[in-house]
Amino acid sequence: MPRRPRDDDDDDQPLRVRLSEQLRIDISAELPGGRMLCNTVGRGQFPRAYVAVHPEATAVCWFLDVYQRDQTAGAEESELEARIEWVCTADPPEDPFDLVVWGFGTRGETELVREMLQLGYQRLRDEGRFVAVIDNPDDQWLHTELKKLYPKVTRRPVKKGVIYLCTKPGPLAKEKNYRAEFVFRDREKLIKSYTRPSVFSHRHIDVGARTLINTMEIEPGQQVLDLGCGSGVVALAAASRAEDVQVLAVDSNPRALECVQHGATANGLTGIDTLLDAGGQLIPRGQFDLVLANPPYFSHYRIAELFLRMAHRALKPGGTVHVVTKTPKWFAETMPQYFQDVAAEQIKEYWVLTGTH
């Protein structure tokens, strides 16, 4: 996710997931059957409910996180599962859909929501139905955004949220580009970077990433791993630093990899590869001289510890890891379990911790 919440920020996530998903399940029977595009904020309960009550229907459930996709997609073959596609791609499929159903949480990223509303409109056939669900009974913002796209928006307040129903009247009069390009400097070089909504960090270079770039030392011919690469500014800077550097940029968000690939092409960098992976199982073992990481702060350090395990597995003997954080205490206590010679350096409000394999 692009935003970096506090460690306790996801404490009420299960409740919000249940509310938003339940609201959509409640209306699944009254929606028209056909080909549906949706997202899920739970474990795919809604698309399963939809195809269960519409025997002729098929569904595409779209994800921007491969971990959530893998946790949601059915492991067992069944007639019901065969009618659902679980896709994790930078954009939803472009086939025309009869129905698009998006579910939103109250703390979603504003620009991503706006882009999803536009994407949903674009994917609908003319006269197709659009449904938006939000777990905020007092919502006004989403209602206003929908009225910018649809001439008629039916608002249905329910106990724990709001359901909006719309019909696509025809082609979109004006499309907005939510992609962004910016240039940042690394020493004597200017590097082009690209971002999209949902990618960390959209439209700007994160201060933590900048701190990591300023402190890293890249040697010619090194194999470098950028864990949780986001838009790829660290990977682009590393590949630009020295001759014959090979960088593998890894993220669970397919849009992040799209941004890295775009940036590599724009800067003429041929030494960057990308990998869609959430757990590190696909990263080559013992191949890298240097691992660079800017872990997220949420999930009570579960993701941060996963990053440390991934780095330990990926490094060559004698390889080095650099981790940037605002909360050094946990890293200083945990990194010695995985690395030797752990040291910490404070740089303004950030800390860079290093260790060797």
C-alpha cells in the first residue's frame, strides 16, 4: 500500500472487512447476472456469493496485491470456482463487463478510488450496471464523485454503510490520467521516475527512500535486491550508480513493477529485472551482494520481519543489508538474529541499520 500507517493502524481492519463485504453479499441476489468485474476487501466472499445465486454468471475479481490474491483464490477445483477469475494485474481486464462492483473502505487512498471509479466506468458496456459500496453510513464524498460520472446515482443507506447503484449512459466524456512522472537527483545524475495510485510513494520520492539512496554504496558488478521496491526510485538509483550492476526489484503490487519497468526504459537502464512476490519464495537464494529495504510500518512488524528473513535468504555469504526506518529499536533488537555486525546510523529523523550475512 502506498500510505504508511502506524503499527496499530490495521487493528480494526477485520471489522471493516466484514462490514464492506457483507453489504455487497446482501445485494448479490438482486444484481443482474452476466459477466462481472469486482474487487474484494475480504477473502472473496462476494464474488462467490454472486456466482452462487446467478448460475449463468462469471466473475473477475481484481487485486493490486499478490498476497491478497493468493490468500483469496480457491485452492480446490469446483464448478463455482471455475466461474471466477482471480487476477493480480496493474489494471483490470479490458473486456466489456455487464456489471462492475467496487467495495471501498473509509480510509482508502483518494486518488486510487477516483481512478477505480473511472476504470469501472471504462470497463462497463453501455447500459451496464455499476455498484459502489462503502462502510460509512454518513458518506458524502463517494456520492459526489459518482455524480461526476453518472447522470443518475441511486443512494441506498443501510445500517452499516451505503450502497450506490448507477447505469452507464455511454462513453466517458473526459478521461483523467492518474499516472505521474517526476525527476530526482542522485549525485550528478537526474533520474526519471514514474508512479501510479496504490504504489508507494505516489507523485514524490519518500524521505526514507531518499535516505537509503544517499547512504548506499554500490560497487561495479554487484547483484542488488530492492525489497518492497514501490515506484522503484531506489532500484533506479542503484542501477545508475556503477557499471554492470544488476538489480532485482521485488514488490507484491503489480503496478509497482510496471512503474519500475517504465523508469528503467526511460533512463536507458538494462540491468533491472522485476519480480511479483509477497513471501520471498521466488527470490533466488544466496545470489545478492546487497539488499536494500524500506519496510512498511504497519502489521506490528510482521512485514518488517518477513523482509529480514527474505534478505537473509537472498544474500551471499558476506553480503550486506541496509534497512531504513524511523523506529530503530525493534530492528536493533531483531536484526542480530539474522545478521552479524549490526550497526545503526541516525540521519535526521531516520535511521539506517546495516548487517552482514
